[in-house]
Amino acid sequence: MTEATDPTTWGAQVAQELRGPGTDRGPDGPERRDPASTVAFANQKGGVGKTTTVISLGAALVELGERVLLVDMDPQGSLGVGLGIEPHSREVTVYNLLMQDGSTFEEAVVGTAIEGLDLLPANIDLAAAELLLVQETAREQALQRVLREARYRYDRILVDCPPSLGLLTINGLTAADGVIVPLECEYFALRGMSLLMQTLERVRARLNPDLELQGIVATMVDTRTLHAREVLERVREAFGDLLYTTTINRTIRFAEAPVAGEPILTYSSESRGAGAYRELAREIRGRETVST
Ligand SMILES: Nc1ncnc2c1ncn2[C@@H]1O[C@H](COP(=O)(O)OP(=O)(O)OP(=O)(O)O)[C@@H](O)[C@H]1O
Ligand SMILES: [Mg+2]
């Protein structure tokens, strides 16, 4: 039987035509879709809620039907730990892919307990990449290359950057379409923001002209205090609509969830914290509908 008359391939062709452009099931590959929107979560200040936001927002986007890949660019490996995956026992991680040692994406990627949520883990090996990559020519584009194919398997890729503006964060920003800045709502919140903004400018000028500052999310907000409301007001004055309306309250539940190895959305599904990240997911998607 020739390929043209083989009912199985013919059926697949018709199905492809009906699906239209944007999806294309390659002969041996998984279904192809429009490339995922890639978002880097960056703030060189430590402990502001980057990792918590990546995990919780990722889980919330999956609840809304998206296929999501979380990428750890932090040698601390907290993203895996927060999802109950022990990153230090993993043989192949994002490090191997960045260093092009012959490992494949399939060997590195791990499914999580939540269907539709995958993780590209990192561990302490990644600390070496920061030094080794310096000698490479396309050192800032290494993550972009790693995700080039993977982008067609997901609706969204969330990249968790380390608390620095070094090469690993620059890789995250170069691979991304947009950046979201988690900002801890405390007195010195705005300190360091101008350095972060300059870094975004530099990345735009040299590496990724389309990088968009997608938004700023206020984390660890204690709305009971006047102080927190004042800080929010100052952030609003400085950044206007870039500050998401949804804010994330300070609550102990966020410290408990990573110990349990699951996102707050499943660990404490009815909590205010879980609700806040669901609302943030809807706000982010709502803004996309308006702007496209
Ligand atoms: N809204 C919140 N309320 C209370 N605790 C929180 C909140 N968000 C995060 N935390 C806790 O604060 C700590 C730091 O959070 P997280 O690890 O997400 O920050 P980070 O910016 O990724 O840190 P790093 O810069 O070290 O990567 C964690 O123990 C986390 O559980
Ligand atoms: Mg972190």
C-alpha cells in the first residue's frame, strides 16, 4: 500500500488540515503547537518569592488547561525540592544540556505529581556552568538553544532565575519573551530595582530586543499593616500598571508547602495563598488577551 492510500496516514493528514497551522505532528516527534510563551522570573535580591511564584503560578496555569514546563536556573535546586523531586540525585539536569555533553532534553526533563507540569531540574552542578560558559561564544544564548525544540511541546515555560544578575540570569532573560519580577513588599523593596531595569535594557540592546517587562508581582504583603500599604503605593507610583492588581500575602503556608514537596495549590488548595496565585494566573492571561 502506498503512503497516499494508507488510511492511517491519510487520516492523520486530514486531522492535521483540520487542526490548521500551529500544530503539526512530525513523523516521530510529539505534537507540535505554537511555541510556548517563555517567562523569566528575576530579581537579584534573594528570598523574595521567585521560586514560590514559579511553582505556584505553574500549578495554577495547569489548572487552567495549559501544559507548563518549569526550568530551574538556580544551582540551589529549590524548584525541584519544592516539587518533591530531589535534584541532587538527578544524573542529567539543565547543566548537561547547557554544556552540550550529548544528553537529551528527554533525559533531563521530569514529570511532577501534577499532570501537565514538567520540570527541567538543576542542582549544584549548575554552579560550574556559570564559569565554564564564560569561555563559550554564544554563552548568553545557551538556554535559548536548549529550549528551542522544547518550546513546541508546552504552552508556557517559566524560568526560575537565581538571586544574582550573573550569566545564569542573563541566559534566562535571553531565552524569554517576557520577565516577571517578584517584589517583596518591604521598606527597601525598590532598592536594586534600577539595577535590574538596567540589566533588562542591556539584554534588550545586545541579546533579546523583544524582551518585555511583563509585570511586577508584590509578594509577602502584610495588608494589615499601614507600612505594607505604603510600600505598595510607592511601587504603584514607580511602575504604574506594570504592578499586577493581584498581590500575594505573607502566610506561613508558603513555607510549609515546599517541605511537603508540593505546590500550595495542591498542599492547601483552599488557602488564600493558593487563591491568590490562581487569581494571578487569570490576570496574566487576561492581559495577554487584551494585548493580542
Ligand atoms: N507569600 C509568602 N509568605 C510567606 N512566606 C513566603 C511567601 N513566599 C515565599 N515564602 C517563603 O520565603 C522563602 C523564600 O521564598 P522563595 O524561595 O520563593 O524566594 P526566592 O526569591 O526564590 O529565593 P532565592 O533568591 O534564594 O532563590 C521560602 O522559605 C518560602 O517558603
Ligand atoms: Mg529561588
